[in-house]
Amino acid sequence: MISIGQSPFMQDTNLVNELREVNLSYLLLAQRMLRDDFSKGMYRLGLGREVAELLMDLSTSQVLSLASSNSLICGFRLNDIALLGALTKDGMNGTLKQVQASMMLAQQKPDRVMQEASR
């Protein structure tokens, strides 16, 4: 919905700026997680070793350059109907849902798009 006085171009500019903020936040978070505990960071981010090492070793200027993309560079892993069903299933307490979701996420392969981008 376009508010009065806001052109569609401004909305696109705002969207691109928000995408860049998400990209920068993701890259900084990923680097921190990988530097704090490499294996746990790889697991939680769903990354393979090569991509994780590459992300961890990015310089500040490389992070800023990568974050300035007009597209979202991180991927959401909630694109699996079985995983979404497990997270929304009634009858399980919160801990059991978290364990099941973690197990299902661990079975997913690392993000192919990020692996290809690192080549």
C-alpha cells in the first residue's frame, strides 16, 4: 500500500535499504557465531565448512560490499513442509518441538546458493 506522498520509487529504495541492512546483520552475526564456536556456528547457520571459512575470513570492506546487494543473501530454512508441520504440531511441549526442529534442520544440506557464490 502506498501512503500519500510516497512514490513507488521511494518504496523500492526503502526495500533495498532494508535488504542491505538484513544482509549486513546476517553477515556480522554469522562471523561472530563462527568465530565464537566454528562447529556450532556452521550447524546453526546451515553452512558447509568451505562457505563458513570464507564468511569468517571476510574483511570489513568485503562484508560491506557483499551486504550492499539488492537481493537477500541469506536463506531461510523454514521452506520444508515437514519442518513447518513439526514446529506447529499440537501436543508437543516447547522443548520437544525445538529438539525435533533441530534434528530436521541438521538433516538439511548446506545452502547450495552460498556455496556456489563462494566459488
